[in-house]
Amino acid sequence: MTDEVFYEIALKELANEASSADKALLNQYLLQPEYQTKYNELAEVFKEHPTEVYEEFNLKRGLTKLRHKIKESEKTNVFKNQKVLAIAASLVVLLGLGMLFKSNFFAEVPVQYVSVTSMAGQRTEVLLPDSSLVYLNSGATIRYPEKFVNNHRPIELKGEAFFKVKRNEEKPFTVSSGNFKTTVLGTSFNVAHYAENDFQVAVKTGKVKVENTTSKKQFILVKNTQVAFNTEVGGLVKSNINADYVTDWHKNLLRFDAITAQEAFAKIEKWYNVKIQCTSDSILNKKIRAAYNNEPVDKVFKSLEFMIGLEYKIENDTILIK
């Protein structure tokens, strides 16, 4: 029995990550008063810090640092009291929780994050550390850890993105967007979040769970289903869809599935980074069903001119519609 093994399995137990074998071994340690005392001290330190913070750090790095630091301390007699050494060791193991031992002998291990933004009017492809793929729509931003550690793959999203998630049942993949969280094991799906009342998740393959982290209301989505914020009910509404019309933008296909011209214009503005001015209600309420494969904006409007009878004029980055 060694202190290093004890602290590793004790920390797993406190973080609810211990296996049956870990629990059995820990119980053997705790039969000894010395290790029961160490466990109590470790638990006291651990309970002040949320598991979410712990999950962002690499436990193995903390343990490696612990091993080196204890060896150094034994050589230099920095710690002469064994109880102090035990507490110090506990704190080093808890580097994954972002803790600092009061002496400068131990240093905090920082978490490195990557932030990627797609320029206005462009689409950007991002390869994540687990080989999952993310396609960012115009103006979207994602933020994620440089490395996914322990049992979590957290992503933060602003804007719209299409995800192709590499399956890993032991590491759930989560996308946080304001007050909403989407959780998957492995699938392809689209998330759009531009404001608290402008949120949508559509599933192309697999299954995802969407949760409002404020109300705790949850939805389970499968292929060709979505949840979207509905202003009339003031919350998310689940419906059946053709997922291709929602997700094909990542293939540079701009598609409108019988939506109003007003909704189509909003998509065009984001897609081409232009401003559209239209004051005609009769035009705004007309339905559009169309698909454009990487077409320039003027060709899109030539098509709409014939389709719904609008007249338009392009002035720099502004499109005026009569």
C-alpha cells in the first residue's frame, strides 16, 4: 500500500468515479487509522470545490507532480511533520480542482482553452481534440479545453454550429449555449443560439438530450426531430423536421423549407454578411422553398425575384426590397 495509490482512489471516490475494485481497495486502506485520518482531511478540502472544476483538470498530472514534490520534500526536509506532509499531498492531488497550497512550493495547473470564431459571411471547420468535427456558421464562436480529460467533453457555443461527434460512451459530449445544454454520446446535430429566445437543436443522426439549465426541463431528440424556442409559449417546443434543411448549410447549401421570406432574409443576412431592408408585409409573409449551392447573393435574389415577385436593388452591403 502506498500513499500515491491511496490518494488516487480516495479522490476518485470523492468525485464519484471509483470502480468497485477502487472502493474495495479504499476500504482496506481505511481500516488503518492513519489512512482514515488522511481521508477525512482530504474530504474536508474536497467538499469546498465543485466536481465541475475538477473534471477540467488531469488527475494524472496532479499525481505526477505529487510524486516529484514529495520526493523533493524528503530530500530537503521542507516538511518535517508527517501530518503536514499528508495535508500537503492532499492539496497537490487536488491541483485538478484548481487549489493552491499556501506555500509557493506547489503551483496551480492552468487549463488551456481554445476559442475559434467564424468570420462574418464564412463557414469554418474545426477538428476537436477527440477527432469530432464542428462546422461553424457565419459569426459563430466555440470555446473548448485544449485537451478533454477525465469523463467529460465540454463545449461552449455562441451562434450556430453543426457537430459530428465521435462516439465515446465513457465521455459525454456537451454543448452549452446560454441557459441550454445539449448532451450526446456520438451523433450529428445542429445547434443555433443567437439569443435566449432564439435557440434550436436539430438532430440528423443518433440521439441527444437538450436541457434548460434554469427550469431543468429536458427533451430527448432522435433523427429528424428538433426543439426550438417558441415565443408564443415562451419556451422550447419539440417537432418533426427534415434535418437536411437545417443542417446542410455546413455543405455550403443554403436551403429554405417552406419558410416565410422574413425568415429567409434573416438567414441570407447571416450567410452573406449583408443587410436587407424590406417594408412590404406582402413580400415578408410569402413562403419560400428553395436551395442554393454556394451561389452569389445577386443570383439568389434573381431567383427570388422570379419566385415571389419582389423587386430589389443592391447598394454595397445593403439590399433594398420593394
